[in-house]
Amino acid sequence: MKKSIDPGTYACPTPTWCIGTYDEDGKANIMTISWGGICCSVPPHLTISVRKVTHTYAALMRRKCYTVSIPSVKYLKEADFFGIASGKDTDKFAVSGLAATHSKIVDAPYVEEFPLIFECEVKHVVEIGGHVQFVGEIEGIRADEDVLNAKGLPAIDKVNPFVYAPTSREYWSLKEVVGQGFSSGRVFMK
Amino acid sequence: MKKSIDPGTYACPTPTWCIGTYDEDGKANIMTISWGGICCSVPPHLTISVRKVTHTYAALMRRKCYTVSIPSVKYLKEADFFGIASGKDTDKFAVSGLAATHSKIVDAPYVEEFPLIFECEVKHVVEIGGHVQFVGEIEGIRADEDVLNAKGLPAIDKVNPFVYAPTSREYWSLKEVVGQGFSSGRVFMK
């Protein structure tokens, strides 16, 4: 028997991604979001949503590009801090001690210490409600060599990202492989 | 030292969500996606992307609504099957043995056995590339009572969802709480 619940942002799991931009003074800023995801395979795009009051929103509208730096569990405290403080009054890179590296592909900075970086150019801006969605084409990817698998692609267990649980505001780590995509379900195929 | 990688859909973690729609014959269809996420808090919206060749795309364009049924690890094989077979030639509910329940809120079916359901009305359609993105407002939520926490909201450990790892096509389970949102990062606040 299912119970009805008032609408809310209770879908899970959601990612924890850090969005890098330059503000109007050219200062590197970084903000953590969980409202985002991959949204197209060819060409590859990913989407992020931010509120208009954020420092990141103004930067996104001005330079129309951003990076996504994916934190490993090791940098959870820094990533959470990036979601609490505002770039309007805080240099989050300086306070956290992490380094802002300028992307060679888009006009935005990324977090040098995080293992996996996506460099994106804004292609669509969608006014939804309290949040505005930015759909960005992935123009470049940079990864630490020690998180790559045998095919040269980032391995999720080596990246060691964490997910955000909206209803409890908890961050959760990943445990183990429980199935294989486009394979586990073949037991139902004739 | 970071290595440059050609653009691809390598961001992680991504969710495993099952999209419920009715096709032109009124038959319940279900399709698994990992390109999606929450995209607005107020009012609550979530986004999904599908390719135009899919049976789900035609249904979304026709009825402009959908459900998201979140599978627990227990139903991984069924969820993976929903992403392999096509509703054009397969009744995926019948083959899997799971039940399609008609939503009372939107004109779409959901998976009765899955613990957490979102009932969405399409508000924006964004043509990105190979995928088209549907931004849907969450009009209703239904959850099994045994996955609710003390506040009456779905608890991620009770829902027991799994994430998809795009580079390895693996499904991963969640392990444990490794931090608290809007709290763990306060160590950097003055």
C-alpha cells in the first residue's frame, strides 16, 4: 500500500558536483550542487541547476561556460563547504586551501585536487522556477591518471564520488557492483 | 598531473530511474534511463532525457506526462530489462511480471512493486542532440510506507536505490553515510 506525499525534491540518488566559474572581477568561484546530471550522449551534455540569487548564476549568465569538478569522498568537507559559503563574500578556494586551475578549453576554473573534471559550454538556459537550468556541452574532460581504468576512462570506484540524499541531507558512499547494465536484465529476454 | 580525455558521458554518479508512460494504444510502457536528475526545488521538478527513436519519446510528446519509479536493488534485473527491451514490440510489464498501476495524478502508469514514485507533468522540452530532455514538474509522490523515515519522507537506505556508472556500465549499491550536507563543511567557516 503506497502513501501519498506532498511534492518535493525527494528523488534519489543525486550527485555531488562542484561548479567552477569566474565572477565579474575574474575571481575563481566554486559552488556545490546536487541538482544536475548527464542529459545527452551525442554530443555529450550535462545539466546543472542553480538559483538566481547565487554568485554562480551571474557568472554563468556572463561567460556562458562552467566546469564540473567531481569530488572524491576524501574531499567531502571541502565540497560541502562550497555549498554553504557564497562567493559573494568568500574566496572559497583560498579558505579551503584547494587550487583553482584555469581550464584550457573553456573560460572557467576547476578544482585541481579533485580527480575528474568536465569543461562545459552553456547551450541552453531553461527558466524553471526557483532554479534556472543550464545545459552545457562537454567540450573537454580531464582526469587524474590514477583514476583511469584499462580503457583509459575514469573508473567510478577510483573516482570514489558520493551521492546526496535530499530527504536526510546525508552524503552516502558507494559500496559494490550489484549488476551490469544492458546485461543483468537479459534473463527476461527470450 | 591530469590527463585529457575526449568528451563523453563519463560523469558520475548517475541514477537508475524507470519512466512510465502510455503509448498511442493506451498500453503501459516502462523504460529505464540514467540521464536525469532533480532540476528545481520550488516548485519541485525533475528532468529525464530520451532518444527520439524510443517508444517512450512518442508517448511523452503525446501525453506530456510521465512517472519515475525508483527501483531498489531487489529489482535490478527488472530495471535493467526495462532499459534493454523496447515497448514497440514487448510488453515489459507482462514479461517482467511487475504490475502497472495507473497514477491518479497524471495520465501515466508506474511500477507498483518499486518503493518510490514521482508523478510528473512535462513543462519544458529541450532538443539537445541525440537526446531530447523533458523537464517535468512533480505533481505527486507515492511511497511504500516501509521506506519512510520518522518525518514521513523516503529514506535513501530504505529505498535502497542503485547508481549507474557510465564508463563501466556497472550498477553500484550505496554503502554508508560519510557526511552531512550543510554541516560537514562548517569546519571551514570562521
